Amino acid sequence: MCILLELTAADAAGLSLDAADYSLSGIGSRATSLWVDPSQQAAAAGTSVLATLVFEIPNRDIALVLDGPQGARLSLSTGHHTAS
């Protein structure tokens, strides 16, 4: 599974993206990425970062959640954002 992740820095301090902070859950365990590009980058306030994360997942219908830093979670299935 290839995930294109785009984050926009809304905070005046900007943001730092570390791809190692992201994983997938919902597959019976937590999966870390097999490949990312870039692995780290920063964005000033009002700008965006874009990263590609590649995961290996089972070939079956499962509900997936992208888990991020500080408890952030994003549903990748038919549901919407999930609470931590």
C-alpha cells in the first residue's frame, strides 16, 4: 500500500515530519513502512510537506488506521477520522 501524506504547517512554529513516526494498525499488529521518501523534512508556517510511505499489508479487506505522532490517527477505510 502506498500512502501519499501531505501536511500543512498551521502553527507559527512550522512542523517537522519524521516518517518513522507513522505506522499502520488494524492488521492484527502495527506495521512500519518498508520505504519512505523523504524520511525527514520541515515546513515553515503556511507551507506543506509531502511524503510517500509504502507499507506491506495482507491481501484482504481490513479497516486500516494511519497512526501518527502525538496520538494522531486517520482512518484509511470507509470510516472517517478516528479518536485516539
